[in-house]
Amino acid sequence: MCMILIRLPKSFLLIRLSAVVALAFAASSCGTLPITGASSGENAPNLLQAAQSPTDVATLFIEAWGRSDYAAMYALLAPQSQQLTTAPVFQQIYETADAAIGTNGASIANARVEEQGQTALVRYDATIGSNTFGDIEDEGRAMRLVNTPNGWRVAWSTMDIFDDYAPGTTLDSFSRRAPRGNIYARDGQPLVEQDSTVVTVYVTRGAIPDEEACLTTLSYALLTQRGDFVTMFADYNFETQFPVGDIDPDKYEEYSQALAENCAAVTTTRETRRYAGHGAAAHITGYIGGIPSEQVDEYAARGYDFGELVGLGGIEAQYEEELAGDARRVLRIVEPGGMTVREIASSDGAAPMDVYTTIDYDLQMAAGQAMADAYNYAEGNWASREHSTGGGVVVLDIASGEVLALASYPTFDPGIFNPDTPYFFVGDYIISLGGDARQPFLNRVIQNSYAPGSTFKIITAAAAAEEGVWDSDQIFDCTRIWYGSQYGDTREERYDWRNFEPEEANFDTGEVTMADALTASCNPFFYTVGALLYRDRGPSTLTDYARRMGLGSQTGINVGILPEAAGNVPLPRGVDAAISEAIGQGDIQVSLIQMARMVAGIANGGALYEPFIVETVGREGETPVFEFDPTITSEMNLSEETLEVVRHGMCQVTDSSVLGRTSGERLGTAWFVFTDPEGVVAPYTVCGKTGTAQTGRAEPHGWFVAFAPADDPQIAIAGVIEYGREGSETAAPIIRRILDEYFDVTPDQVAPYPEWWYENQYVPLNIPEGSTGV
């Protein structure tokens, strides 16, 4: 048995429906009262009928709509309305309407009731909150109610959503977005341009005059490794004409004759969102594509229509709101023929903005081309897929932290994500790129970290000089074998890199100063000072200097939405580890952007700038909404004497005239790249450091870092080639090619890539554990 006792105060006028529903539910559990809104037809007590006025019901119905509480709304419908419209259909109608409106609330005002017997008409004004249109003021609405045994209930139709929303009409949120903003290089040339012309190149295998020559031409023209085109060609029969890639009109003019003669290529053009270089700057700009399925609701709440294209990587994603602008949207009721019955609300939207970067357009295109050319030219050697997985390079302005160029290889054409791409089976192609072991979507400059190898000797030299464990003019005898038991090293012996070189380079470096040791990359010297720093200055000393010089933490570079690698600069676990870390081995990991910033600090006097790519964002002729000012995040706090030792050592690395005191041999490790008397001598001066780091595989990572010119430094540059050969053999020639562009040398002063890259097969390096190459 169940009993409910109700005592009402004399001042009782109204019981809100929420209380009534709770009471009715309790009563129904006793078998005496039906649930409010049920269509059972049982009579409710007079008390419950008196508790609800037509205005109360209308108010509660509209407020429940604002909360998307469709169950509460449906409970307020008259039984006949519930019979005509089931709860699932009712909910679907409102969910569809709310998706178009972007409903985020609703309220009622100025309600007036006209009762006539068992019916009532509530006239009222409603405010419907919208994520898209703001507050929609809908005045003069009318809601019809009927008095049922359970109280006043809504005689519902779709016109209770909006007047004129009759059966057969559609509630439509129509949008028109202005053309997307552009992304510009520092000189105003577009890196990404909306509604720009793109040339698509097609070939038919059966019509190609010389397939080998065609593959070579395509690889250089389209920044794609030759072997990838071999794989692509195998997917088509000899009669099928298929697209091989997009190209800029000016670059097509450069290659048009070769494409015609070697490939019998045909072309088409289209207007689209053009990504300059079609991969040369992909890891900066990112790309646009369809809204991911898991983010449809999120974008809908921001006013996007399904089917719109949004930024999905790089600057395109980071500045989506600015580049896309706000669409002008209209909420309207449309009849089946497409005619607008009623326009309910609209939003003016906002024009898209442009993004202006620090990128030097010509240098960026040169960097992307230099990487692609290297991997094509050396494909039969270190650049084959079985060896190198890729590489990266970055150029910084030493006086501001501006990124002038950033290239990661392998790359991809951002245009493949645009639905207007001409690629056949593009979905399968994108999936294949995502599964490629070379990771073409990876930004190797920012997202990856590597063992630095001998480039870390810059930090070790700075620490040794600053801490005074070795005087700058003190002589060290650099032999090919080093014994460190006196310092606590448990290894019987360690080696200089020259110990494993071919006969012409296999000799004792001999007497060196600290700067000379850096020039010659003398492992024994750095073993020694690494041990001294650990023993005499403390286990954390070298680690502290590495962190002071910008390693082991994110730089804060302001591009893209993917996380930046912080690297790893751990405390050595003992003297053995300290000796290995002194030459950039062990557990030390650094990123390319960190190393470029560190070299910039050496060149500029010790300031570590926050690297940045996006300089301003805004509309032409208006005040920018974003403007980045160069920011010094920290100082190295190195004396000028220490900086000069390091600079001097680096500047000798590329100088063929610098000879060993006792050996009489050239001391530097990259002289043959820049000042080989029998080669193409660079008409500018470069101060650099090579590095070759063990990887756990036979193939090492090859590094080169530098600043230039020597007498008035302007830029710092860092590059790495994964799983290739020594840095002097791989990364350094690529950086030479990029510097040739920066200094605008004449064509006869541009250094060709080494012939052995193309002519010879790969020969593994013999680098023992705990040692390095150059």
C-alpha cells in the first residue's frame, strides 16, 4: 500500500511542471496516477490540473527546447499529438532543426493567453539562442494547447518550431563563405594561393618514348623519388592515361620540353588552392581537406556545413579560423521547389584573413628541390629506400629567430587532400603514404630528434673552455687510439674517427688546440675534456651547458598543431656515459630546430631566440590581429672568449688552407665541400661542424650545422640525413646547395653533388660503438 499526503499553503497559485512530473511519477508507482503526458487517458486529480496554466506549459516547453530536453518536451504534448508523432520522430525533427539553428538556449516573454473552453492560444515572443546566429528574436509566435485530463498540453505541429514551417518544407541553414585566405612568403609571393592555376601532368606508358629518361625527368620536376614513380607506373597498363602529379605553371615551362620529349606528357590546367612547389613547403603550410567524421559535430557548432574544406595540418590548421573567416549564413524555411518561404535569421560573417610568414620563397623552393635532387641523384647509393628514410634542413635568421626555410623529405603534395585532385584512387594513395616507412607526413625538423654525433662537440668545447678544464691554447696530441682508464673509463680503449677511414685519411691528427680539436673533430680530445668535466666539475656540468645552449626543451616554434620534440639531455650514469655524451653519443637526443637555434646563438653572441614562422595575420589594409615580435627566450651566458674559440674552430672546418701542425694534412672535415681547390670553391665563407651519429644500424645519421658568412653572420642552418653516411658526405653537400641559393651565386659557382653518389654502390661504414664519424 502506498499513500501520498499533500498539504498546500494558502498562497498556493502554481506548481511548476517539474514538481508535478515528479509527483505524478511517484503516484504512478502506487498505481493511482498516470505519468504526465502519457496517452493512457486516465483522469488526473483536479489538483494537478489546477497546477498548470497554458502559459506555464508553453514556457516549460520552450525552455526544455533550449536544453535539448526532448523527452520533457514530448511529455507536454497532447495525447492526440503523441498519437500522430511518435517520440523518436519528434526527437529527430528537433535534432534536425537544432543542427540547422545551432540551438544553445530558448526563452519566452510577453505571453498572452486566449482561452476558449477546452482550448487555449498562447501568443508570445521567443528568444532562441544560436551558436551561429546569436540570439534569434522571434516575435508574435502562437502555441495552441488543449485541456486534457492531465492538464494543459501542447497541440503540437512543426509550426511550433517556426511559423510557416509546415509539413513538406525544410528548415535550411544556408552559408556562403568567401574564398579562403592565402599564405604568403616574406616577399609577398604566395606559398598557398586560392583560385590559382595548377598544371596536371599525364602520361600513357605505351606512348612514352624513353621510360627511363621519363622517370628521371618526373622525379626532378615533381620532387618525388624515382623509385616511387616506378611503383606508380606498375599500377597502370600501357593504354591508360594517368596523372603523375601537379606542377606550378612557371616550373612547367622549365620542364615542358623534357616532359614532351621524354614522356610524351599531356597536361590540363584547373583553378584550385595551389601549394607552391607542390611539396616544397608542405610541412610548413599543411593542407585542407574534408571535415573528419569524428569532428563533424565540433565544426557544425562552429558554423561549418558538412562538405566544407578545413585546415588539417600546418598553418592551414593552426590558423583555420583566420584563413576561413566566418561564413555569411541564412536560416530559412524552403519549400520543395527551392523557393524561400521565410528568412528567419542571418549572420554577416567575416572576411578571411591572410597569413604572412618569415619564409624566404626562393630559399624555401631551393631547399625542397635540394633535398629531392639529392635523394634522386643518390638513389643507387645511400638514398635508396633500403638505407635512408629521409632527412630535413632548416635555416634561421640569427638576429631574430625567423625561419627562412624548412624542408622535410620525403614530402607530399598538399593538393592530394583537396577533393578536386585529379589523382586516381586518391584515398588508396593517401593511405599508402600514411603507411610508408619513410613517414612523408612527418616534420623531421620539429617533430623528430636524433643523436647529434660530433655536432655536440660544439657544446662540449664551450663547456670545457668556460669551465677552464682545458686552456684554449693548450696543446693536445690527437692520436687514433685513446686510453681513458686514468679517468675511470671502463673501456680498454676508444678511437678517433680517422682510425676507420680509408688509407689516405687514416692518420694521427697530431697536435691541436681546443679550436683545432673542434675543426678536426678529434674524438680523443673530447673524450678527455668530457671525463674532466665529469670528474672535476660535477656529473651534471655538461648537461647543464647543453640545456643553457637550448637543448633538452622545446624551442616554442609557432607553426603547426603537432607537438614539438623536446629531445633528451640526461645526466650521465657514470664516467663511461659522460665520455660518450661528450661526442654526442649515448642517450642524448636533439632536434634540427634546436641545433639550428644553438648555432645561431654561437654566431650572435649567445642569445637564444624563439624560432617563428608566422609573422603577421590579418586583412590587407587593416591592423593585423596577430603580430610576432622577435623574442629572446634565454641567454647562453658564455664569455666572448669561449664563443670565439668555438667560432674559430667551426670556421676552420670548411677551409682547405688550414693544415695540421704535425701532420701537415688538411684539418677540417668539410673543406672538400666548400673550398676544394680542384672543385667549385664557394664564393662565401661558412663556419660549420659535421657529425655522424650511431643509430643501432649499420647506417648512421649524417649531420651538418653552420652559420654564414664567417665575418658577418646572417643565418644559421642545420641538416640531417637519416641512415645514410657521414655528415660531411651527405648533409654538407645539400647545405652547400642551399647556401649557393642564399648567396645568389652564379650558375658556374653552384657545386654539383658528388659523382660517387650516382656512380658507386653503397658501402657501409665501420663505426664502433661509442665512436663517431664526421
